[in-house]
Amino acid sequence: CLVFVGYNDEILDLSFVGDKESHLSVATNSSQLRIYELASMNCQLLEGHTDIVLALEINSAGDMLVTGSKVSYC
């Protein structure tokens, strides 16, 4: 059982990633992607999108994570 501490709002998608699925990537109502190391539950925030990340997908080799988000127009 995993318990996420902190404010995550809505969790829109998640995916296990890394060697032996050692990390969990989480898409929330944010442009930042959260990557949790499962052994320690340390979290890193990854930036790159300008709007909410909606979808996550891991490739069949397990070494690449693809993300999709809304598009913000100025």
C-alpha cells in the first residue's frame, strides 16, 4: 500500500518506471511531473510542460517515459 504525503490534488495518471519499476511517475493537476523513488518515497518534480500533464506512458523496454499535456496558448 502506498501513501502519498502532501498536496497532490487530482491524480490523473501514474506509471511505474525505472529498473525493476523502482520509481512511480505521477501526473496531477500540475504542469510538473512527480517522480517518487519507492524505496525512500523521495520525490522529484520535473518541469517541461506549460499546462496540466494528462497522460503518462512507458515504452516496452521500460527505459523511456512519454508525457502528454494540455496546450497553453498566449
